[in-house]
Amino acid sequence: MRSRLPLRFFPLVPFLLLGLMATAPCQEIRFVPDFNTPLASRLQLNGPTLAEWNSHTVLRVIDGKTGSENRTAYFTLAQRVAQGFTTYFAFQMHTPINCCIPGDGFAFIIQNSTATDSTQGASGSGIYSIGSEDGGLGYSGINNSLAIEFDIFEDPWDPTSNHIAIQTCGGNLSLFNSPVHLPGMYTIGNNHDVTSCLLSEGAITNNISRLGPVCTSNSCNDGAVHQVVIEYDPSANLMQPGTLLIYLDPTFIPGSFVPVPGSQPTISVPYNLIYTPANPLGLDLSATGQLLVGFGASQPAACGSMCPPEGPTGGTAIDVLAWEFTPHGPIQIQHVIPPGGDEDDFVFGGHVFAVTYPKDFENTDGLSMTVLASPVNQQLFDTQRLQGTNFANESCIVYGQTGGNCVDYSVTCQDQNGTNVTCPPEPADDIAICSEFYTTRQAANLRTDFLKADPIGSNDWCSIWTGFNNGLMDPIVSGKGPGMSDFVATLSPTGPGMPTCGGTLKELTDNLTQVVQKISATPAAQTQPQGSGSGICPAISPTPRKK
């Protein structure tokens, strides 16, 4: 049943592309409010470091010290990208160690590299790929890659010293990416025949605020903190061009990293991420439709005629302050079930599903829990899953950063051999469950619900709602129940439904009394942790602090 869920909501996908729909275990990317998180162990640092800046832990992609450098950092688990994704990150560029020419800039990189161009000065492959220095922004010379560059140094192939551009030479493994935007041949390293890999005419702009430090002949000031959202929305059948959008410093929905509806992207171009002979600028995906994502940067060797007496300079320290990556397709994450009282967070980038067993629970059998998060079209879900049920007047909540979809969480458990088993039940109806998310929809305290369907994929829904928190951060819908199954957060014009997920008549009556009490309680009371010994989903911090 579970393996068929993704296909139900993508009926137009051609048979040959069904392999891209298969779920793959992974851990999603969320470094918010900074990089001080256990997930930092999942970063492959090819030169970058984790550093302290303004009392926060940041990813220092490049350190700005004297001398030519090129570096990359990737999340070690490849991400599902073919069905779309949204990524958010914030960055700041610092003054050079010496004045006075900042450079080069950095890039967000998506790749499935098998080789690099050593003549350019690039090296490695896959997770160890490092592009060239001296204008290469850490990605030039990497094959099968796409880079979105934030360039602050005017090389001979650049139209200006302050621009954003999308660069790829596609999935032909014999071709290597480059930062060249203009016609002609240019020299990078020992390669004198480097040509343009600009995606398209509309894939570059200098109509932006200043990205890097502001320098005079004697001093420099740190660059501003900038926030970026990159979104890829594929076509319905994944074969025609979709849209690749870049937002620089948009206005966000308060408490989220979602641009307000109607925001104008800085760059918006047609693009199909999947390589075929008819689409040479797409990327050659892995067997599971996944690609590595991360950052690259470089700095120049010297500052030319403006070098100060103390020696050559030109480098700029570049920090990524925060980073999220949210796929638009189905994703599953597996954890060993922790002891009772410990909240287990399944992080899917911009949204989280969390489970907390009661304090007296012990996982003596070493069972694992797998959560499959399936983004689903709201209208299709409401029609196919809610219509004709006691919850037909409700509608699943559209989550931000999911490509305009709701999210259906399907929860299963496995023994140590990987065999599916029944998740540990709690007859006292005391497993705390919650979902944390961004949304563009108005989700009021008394107009939400949290539904469970058992078995998975069925329309046998009941309400497990116990509370809603729409404080200064992202919304959290909470519930509690006796076991695991299919879960979805909904908007309800009449408030939460009757809690009918099993139990005796007295237990159901008691639960209904609790719901009535919750509805009449103050908003402050509704933000308290739910269940026995449970926590509450961690709040996603808003805008990173500026210096």
C-alpha cells in the first residue's frame, strides 16, 4: 500500500520515469538558525570550516585569507530534485584580510559529477569535487553540474562585478561547467579554451543590491546579510521545461522563509533538470533521481595594481548563515525509536513530523520508525481522501516550500532485520504527534484539525487533534493517539473533529471533553506540550541575526 501512495498523486508521470518516484531513505537539510546541529556531521567539507560569527555557528565556505583558494562543501546524502525542490539560505561576505578588491564570490551547486577538468585546476569527483580557483567560484571544471553563482569580481568573461547567474553545460559527462557568460574563449588555469556555460540569455542579472563588501582605496565594510530562495518547479510529466526561480532578499511571510504571494523573482527561466538527448542542459541523475547539493567558492591570488604594501590580497570571507532544502517529491526518513519522553524529529527541510512516546516506554526490541512524507495536490487529496467521509468539509493544509502541496505522513515500523512490524502501541492513547510547517494559508487556532487514517492509504479518518500553536514562529498542529498510521494536518471551518481513533466510549467521551476544553482555552494554554512527557516540535527561527 505505502509504495503506491506517491503514484496516486502524480498520474501523468510516464512509465519510463517511474523510477524517479521511488522513495529513498535520507536525512533532509535544515541548518536553522545556524549550523550548530548534529546534522553538521553530514557535511563533506572540502576546505570550508564551521566557524563562529556574531555568536552563531556558520559554514565558512572560504576564509578570505591571502592567496588563491577554491573550496566546496556538500551534504553527504544526495537529495531528490527531479520532482522539484525549494532551498533557502542566508549568506554574508566579509571584508578581505587586507584591502581593497573583494572577490571572487560563491555558488550554490547541484551535481552528480563523475570527473573534473584538471587543466582548469579542478579536482576530485562526486562528493569530493572542487572547481577551479581564480574566478572559478569553486564549480568551474565540474562535469554534470548546475551552479547558481553570486559573483563579486569582474573577470574578463563577466559583464559586471556584481551579478547572479545560472551556469550549466548539461549532463554530457565530457563537458565541464564554467563561469563564462560572454562569447569567446577564455583562460582558466591552463585551459585556454573555456567557453560560456550560461544557461540562457535570461539566466543572468546585475539588477541587484550589492552582494559583497563595500571598499574604498583604504578600507572595506562587511557586506550585508542576504537571503536567497531557489525553487525548481518541473512540468507535470517531468519531460517538458519547468521553471527555475531565484529570489534575492524577498519579503517573507512572517515567521517563515516563504516569499509573500506575488513576490517577483530576481531570475525566472524555463528549465528541465532531467538530461535527455533532446534536453542536453539537464543533468544526468543517479539511479534514484538524486543529486548532491552544496556550496563552492574561490578567491583571486592577488589584487593587481591596487595591492597594498603588506602584500597581495583580494580574498573575501564568505559565510552561509543558515540553510534549508525541501524536496517537492516523496521522501522517507528512518530512525531507531528513542526512549520514552525523547522527542523524535523527522526533518524534511521546511517541515517536521515529530513523535514522542510516554516516559515509561522502552524500545527493548531495537525497532525503527520510518516516516514517508508525500507532498500531495490539495484538490486531489481533498477529492480522493476526504470527500465522502466525516471530514469532507475540511481541506488539507498547503505547506510552504513544497511546490504548493499538502503533506501526507505515512508511518511504519521495522525490526532489526528490516521487516515491517506493528509500531509499538500505547493503549492509553498517549503517543504525542505533531507537525511543524510554514504555510501561506490562514491557519487559526480554532480552525485546524489533525487526522489519522488506518490503514495507510485508506479514507478511514479520525481526529487526533489536541492543540495548535501559531505563535511568532511557524505553525504547529499537535495530536495524540494509540499508534502509527497515515497523518495529515487540515483546515476545518468548524474546528477539530470528534476524537474517534479507537478506545472505549468513556475514553472517547473523555477525549471529546479535552478537545472542548482546548477550544475554549486561551492561546497560551494551547501552546503547551501535548501527551505524557512529550515535547513540542522545535520552532523554525525567522531571519538570521544580522551583525
